[in-house]
Amino acid sequence: MASDHSSAKGSATYRVWGFLSEYSLLLIIGAAIALIWANLDPHSYHALVDYNLWTNDYVGHLHHGHRELTVHYLVNDVLMAFFFAMAGKEVWEAVALQSGSLRGKKAMTPLIATIGGIVGPVAVYLGLALVMGTETYQAVRNGWAVPIATDIAFSYLVGRLVFGSGHPAVRFLLLLAIADDAAGLVILAIFYPSGELAPEWLLLSLGAAVGVYLLANWLPRYLDRGKQFRPNSTFMNKTINFWPYLIAGCASWYGFQKAGIHPALGLLPIVPTIPHAERAFGVFAEAEKYLTDLLNRIEHGLKVPVEIVLFLFGLMNAGVEFSAIGVATWLVLAGLIIGKPFGIWLLGYIAARPMGLGLPEGMKTTDLFVLGCVAAIGFTVSLFVAAVAFDPGPVQDAAKMGALFSFFAAFLSLAVGKLFAVEKRER
């Protein structure tokens, strides 16, 4: 009997380690290397981050100058577009498909709890900044969105450790994290423009999305009406493949850049135009790899490249000297580890009880607070928001340190789970 228990425990440990290595290990390694490198030899680290790959001199109507393509820009503004496209794919599936997890009454409590997970961190961050004085508030106020983010991969991993893979709170957490990231994408686009806004350029992104949908998706299906073997759709799917969408993605990315919206979000309008199966098994589901529609094939093809991109992202953004710890560090941490749990618990409770929307069977209201502690792991997206919310300098570095320190919310979650006697349930 002890042998069986040991075997099951070893199998669970193997599954958890497999999940971590598959989705997050390269990001952790990149961040760790950056943190160590920046503290041992900051000059050489920043020389890499700011290394100029290409310079383009230009002459405009009113002025002339030059643009530089640095390693940091290549990773954060170009390559991270593929990461956000994959996140956008999960949000699109959750909202658009009939079996989507963010559709109908079953999603209402997590969605309302998500609002608490946004308002709570912002209230704590800005409230504490105000208490610290006008000068501090003015210096850090633009970083209010840094503690909003929830890292889907890390929070899902920790949620499984705290609740067990079969607990309904894990599914609730996943819905909340997806909705949280969707809100984060909207906030990034609206409140953190990458330059002077020129919204007319969004017509290029819209035109690219509509054009590729009509020509590569709708038209082949229209021509295949009444044809059993669907020759046109098959030709587009197998032979032409992803190329029209890649071209449209480049046009959309350029449109976002020229519009002044962060170009890392530039592929999002193209994601809904790609042919998709009528159902999805959900983010991180093993069965997803058996779906053969074009959108899932593209996602599978991007998996390894995106893992490398996340390694580079960690390397380019986590290089903060420990001397940079400052007020913004503690404000970001307070927003995450205080604002997130209390915000999610309060609005989740209001939705479940006074509003009568309820919780999944087997889930208690105290689980909402524990779940909020898990959702306090901002990490990847918090780092990204910190990089765009502040100009390079001590405040940005301090905010990034807060995003890095949010990883310790994992240990807080395990402790709070023990305190509230969470009943672990495995599948």
C-alpha cells in the first residue's frame, strides 16, 4: 500500500515537473540569468539589451532622424507578438466557441471575481501611493496596471499544487486568469500607447483581418458548397497553409505600430480569422494536440519558438539590480498579494451569494481567497507592463523587481491553503 502511495506521489511530482518544464522553465532560466548577470556585471548586461542591430535613417515632412532596432525592441515589440497571439487564441476560444469557458451563466462568477482582481490591486497600489505623498504618487501612478496581471502558466501550476488537479477551484482559476489576461490586453492597448496615437492606421489592421478572412477562409468554404471533398478549403488548408495569415499579421503589426498602440498586440486581430475547430479542450489540455484545424496547428508550430521567445523576454527584462528595490517594488507587491486576494474574494462572494450566481459544486467561499493568492503571481505580463508603463530608469527597475518578487505568492498560496484547510482533490 505504501508502495502504491509512493508511486502515485512520484507520478504526480513528475506531471507537475513536466508541466513546469514544458511551459515555464525557459522563462525562469532567462529571468534568473538576467538577474544574476545584471548584478554581477550591469555594464555588459545593458550593452546586450541595448545592442543596436540595425539603423534606418529617414527624412519626413517636418523632420528627419533615424530609427534603431535594438535587441530589446526585437524581443519586446516584435517577437512577443507571437506570445500574445497564443494568449489571444485562448481568449478567442473561451469567448467565441459554443463550448467556450467564458460563455453563459457558468462564467459569470469568475468574470465578476476578475473585476475584483483588477480593481483591488489598482486601489491598493494607488491608495498606498497617495498615502506616501504627492511626489511618490506622481512618480509611480502610471504603473497602476502592473499588479493587475495574472500569469496563466504559473498560476495554473501553483493552483494544481494547492488544490489538486481535480478541484473545481482550478478550473475557476483558469477562467479567471484568461479573463484577466483579456482585460490586460485591452488595458495595454488603450492606456499604454507606444507612441503618438494615429488611430487611422488601425484601418490597415482591420483591412488585413477582413481581407485574409474573406480570401483565405470564407471564399474557399463558399466555393465548396455542395462538394463532399471540399477541394478549395483543403487546398488552402494543406498547400497555402498559414502564409496568407502571416502576411496579414505583418500588415496588422505594422498598423498597430503606426497607430501608436503597442505592436506586440498586433497579431490579435488576425487570430479570429484563422479556421478553427468547432470546439476546444482548453488551455494546457492534452487533447488540444489532437485538433488538426489550422489555428491549432499554428499554435503547435509556435510552441517551441514561443518558449525561446519567453527565455529571451526573461533575459531582456528581468535584469534588475537589487539596489533598484524601491517604493514601486513594494507598491506592486502590495497590489498583487493584498489587492488581488481581497478583490477576488469580495466580488466573488458578492457574485456567488447576494447575486445568487453560485460557485462550482465542491468549492467553498474561502477557496476564493486562496485562489486570489494564487492569482497574485503576475510575473510575465507584469514584467511586460512595467516595461511599457515607465521610461527606463530607477522607477521602472523597481516596478520590475516587484513583478519578479510576485513569484513568492506561490509560497504564500501554499501557506494560506494549509491555513484554510483546502481539501486537495486529484483526478
